Amino acid sequence: MPAIDQTMKGAAAGDLAILQRAAVEASGIAMAYFRADPAVWYKNEGNSPVSAADMAIDLYLRETLTAARPSYGWLSEETVDDADRLDREHVFVVDPIDGTRAYLAGLVDWCVSIAISRNGVAVAGVLAAPARGETWFGSLGQGAFLNGEPVAVHASAPGAPLRVSMPDSISGGVMASSRGLIERSKGGPSLALRLARVAGGEIDGVYVRPRASEWDIAAADVLLRETGHRLVDETGNEVTYNHPDPSRGLLVAGAREEVALLRSHLATGSGH
């Protein structure tokens, strides 16, 4: 993470304001389709649903955000990738609906995830979860907020097991290795909101299964960093953005002082 100066803070705060305004309209679009039986089709060999709502939000955000910042690149789950973004200092990183399956089922655990990366670092982000009545946002060096209220840095209770969400593929090994130091916490269909729960102190950590993409994690990464947490890969390196391949391997999110412990309970080759 590069040293943060006031110019960088100010630029990130200005970018955040743009994201916040766009998130309000995107939330309205999402709610207009919610529980209204939008058209649905499938991608990734039939494994991933896409709805008319995803595409309408994507179109609105792409037109609005790139008009506001025409020099910024664009990376979205629902837009065909353009390698032009790799040459841009700033990039919008967007998931129009994170948790599409929950959205289509009429459940409330989904969100619009919008972020901006600068030279590979996520510097501003918004998670708008209108069905839950929640808007999370944060920017570089300025803290994280939920519905306008600062999100405090939470410390784990001394001696208590860490509450951690994890995929089934590694749960057996982690729980056996931790010997009571970790207890499994319920996850949820939206990875972004799972990570936000760590930032907010509801849970202590998340093991993220391989193949999560930059658009799943970028906005939440801002919230994590601004509340004293880290999002790292299996080797302990901070996640960075705007790579040719936006997908990632196994990731770990947790408090700065607990990430090493969480990583230590990953069995060799787990999650792969």
C-alpha cells in the first residue's frame, strides 16, 4: 500500500461522491426489477444467472460513471472486457448485482458494488443494499461508513474463537486444524456483503473460495482496509486490482493482527 498523502485522500473522496450519487439511481433500478420477475438467462456454461436488472444497472453505471470520469477505465462483470483498462491509472470496478441468485429468489442479501482502483489499489467503494436498507461506503484514508455513520474498528473478544465464514471445500481442514480457535459462521449469497460484515465487526473473518473476481471484492476491500482489516492471498500479499485476469485464488479477510492466524489454518492445496 503506497503512502497516503492529502492529495490522494482528496481525489479518492471526490471519486467516492460520484460513486455515491450513481449508487442511489442504481439502487432504484434494482428495486424496480426486484420481485418483479425480470427476464433471466445464463452464462458460464449455464452456471451463472444474469437478469435484465443486472444489464440495466450495468448500462446506467457505465454511461454515468465514464461520462463523469472519461479518463478512467472500466471493468464490470456484465461488460465484455476491454484491455484498454490495463493502461489506465484509474479503473471503475463494478458488479451490478452481487448475489444475483438471491436477488432473483426475492431474498434481500444482494448489493450493487461499485469501486475505483488507482494504480492497482482500491481507493473508493460503495456497496448499496437497498432491500436491506443499507449503504456502505468508504475512501482512502477517510474511514468507512454504514448509512452515514462511521464504522468503528472492532477488536475480537480476548480468548473467544474467531467467527469465520468459509466454503465447504475447506471447512473440514480448517476446523480440525484450529482446534477451537475458529468457529464457522454463516456466510451468505453476496461475497461483498460477507466482507462488509467483517468490516462492521459482525464476524471476524472470511475465507474466499478461488475464482472470486475483482468486481466481487474491490468495494468491500476499501471498507476492510479503512476498519483495520486486510484482504490477502494465500501467501499473505495484499490483493491488487486491474490485472489482465480479474479472477483470484483463495483469499483471506480478517483483522490485521489475525490474518496470519487465519492463513495458518489453511491446509496445503485447500480450496483448489
